[in-house]
Amino acid sequence: MSGFPYFDYRGNELYAESVSLSQIARMFGTPCYVYSCTALTHTYQAFDAAFAGRDHLICYAVKANSNIAILNLLSRLGSGFDIVSGGELQRVIKAGGDPQKTVFSGVGKSSEEIRMALAADILCFNVESEAELIVINQIASEMDKIASVSLRINPDVDAKTHPYISTGLKENKFGIPINDAERIYTSSQELTNIHFTGMDCHIGSQLTELDPFKQASNRILSLLDRLEAKGIAVDHLDLGGGLGIRYAEETPPSIEEYVTSLCASADQCNKRILIEPGRSLVGNSGLLLTKIEYLKHTPDKNFAIVDAAMNDLMRPALYDAYHEILPVNKNQGKDEFYQIVGPICETGDFLGHDRKLSLVKGDLLAVMSAGAYGMSMSSNYNTRPRAAEVMVEGENIHLIRERETINQLIATEKILP
């Protein structure tokens, strides 16, 4: 067993649902991202069912994986969206998503993006600074609109995750300090084109314990009580995302445990609950398929040089993140420890260290848990075209992004006359 419900071995060969990964490699080449439609569907439905009838909206964090086929699938399941750019808003609309089920987060919204979001009638802005609030009010006035706003509160809670993806400490760039929030909410009468509809909090990503969520929720609810005592009411409470997944030996809470805990924390406030899952929705629904180009043995290390690289999957180089790496076809040879590295000219170009595998040149490897922050963080470094993306649905194979070509990469560049 592979340990991933929708990617498993049949005999000695790894499958995505009912399709062998070897077949996908033959059809579309490598590197290639492969997603399970069933995994995405069942994970979304698990989030939805965990609310057990409570008024809620799941706003998928588009940054985790923004392919429009994935956005369309989630939209058809009933999902809303959490966006952080005008480009992501356009993706949501292109995919058939509902702007009125979309929240706009992010610390640096441009005037153009704010206008675009107001024109689309999004559900609300998650505002991250007082300066941003003033700009939204001004633009809404110019457009004769009332902007729905939720303040993103920074509760100064340690998320106990990698420092690069921790967002709820007072030294982080995200959100409005909780000690300033009450004053800003009570100043709403001065902002004639702002309507405060919610309160938002997101403390980080890849959280594997419930306690930080509980701490943040308690601080947000305490603020909500103080506001309501002053006659200031909001319609919804956005408790963010950040639930972790298993990459190696992590034991994150289940979706049901996570949602039940959030609802229990907010039980007394009787507000609509919004959450913004990203990684926990798509992370283990996808993998990166790659081929071994060379095996290189040195006195100190064994290297498996593959055709995927840090431009395809940035997380190991950026965070020293671990992804399980499985052989697509199990060999019967001797296991050895390998460094799984790519062809990019950087020592940091690796996908895995010290993996015990039996390998031969030409073997296919599956880099697991790559559905989130894989393709969406990929680049064209070393003039490498980005990978193809494939969605498997039972026995059906759908190409949802064609592999880029070199001609596409250089098409917008101009030589000096």
C-alpha cells in the first residue's frame, strides 16, 4: 500500500485511481502533475459534511493550486474561494466560480484589483491594514459602491509551523494587530462606503495541532464580544485555513476534528462560519511524476538525477520540505540511499535526500503530496517549460494543462532594433 488512498499499487505498479502512472507518462511525458478527481471531491465533501448543517461557506484558497479545472470542480461542488490577487479573481470567474462566494485577502491589493473586485461584487475584502481600508473606501466612493469588508485580525498566536508560513505573530506582515481592531471597527461611521460584514483570522499554514486554532479563535471571539457590547455586529466569522496534511510522519487532526473544534469555539456567537482550506483540500490529491535521466555514484553519495527540478516543485528547496517519493514500478534489486536531484544549476535543486530505493536509469518516480504549492509555485528558471497537468477520474484521463513550449516562453520578448 502506498499510504495515499487514491494513489496505490496494483501488484508492483503505482496507479492514480484506475490509471497506471506509466500510461500517463507515455501519453504526456514527464515531468507531469497528476491529480485525482475522486480525492478532491471526497475531501471537499468531508469538509462540507463536518459542519453538520451549521451555516458555513468553504472558501478554497486558490493560491494552493489555481488550475481552472480544479476551481471548476470545486465550484460545482458548492465551494467559494479565497483569492489574493486580481489574477486569481479572473481565474475564479473563468472557471465558473461565484464572485459573491469569494473573499479577497492579501496585504498589497492594488487600486486596479480593488476596482475589479468591487465591479465583480465579491463577498468581501479581508482587509489587512488601516491604510488599505482607506483606499477601499475611496475607490468604492468613486464607483458609487458600498464595499463589504472583514478585518483580518492578527491575534499574535504562534502557529508552531515553518517561520516562512507563519502569519499570525505580531512581527508578521499580515493582518491588523488585535489591539487596534476595536478602534478601527468603531470608526466605521467615518468610512461612508465601507460596510463591516465580518471578522477574519488566519495564523499560518501546515498546522498539525488544534491548540493554535483554539487560541486564535478565543481571542477573536473575545474581540467580537466587545464589539457587540458596543452595538457593532458582523454577519460572519472567517476562521481562515492552515490545517496541515501528512507529508512524512505528521499526524494532523482529521477534517472532522478540525471543523468540530472550530464550531465548538464559535458555538456561542451564532455567526456564519467561513474557512479557507487550501493545502488540506488539494495537497494529497496530487503528485509529481518524474523520470530518472541518470544514476550517478560517487564515493560519498548516490544521485538519481531526474527530469523534474526545483522550478517544478519549489517546496524542498524553499522550505527543506519533505515529500515522500515512491517508485512507479517496484524493482527487485538492492536498495541504496539516493539523493533525488534535478538538472537545474543550483545545489539547492533537490526533491529528496537519502531515500532508500532500488533504481535503474529510466525509472519513473512519484513525488507525493504535491497537489498544493507545486504547480502554483513553479517557474521557468533555466528556461524550463512548466509541466503538463493531468486529472484522473476513474479510468478517464483529462489533460487540464498542456506542457509549455520554449516558443511560448520567449514569444513576448523583443530584440533591440
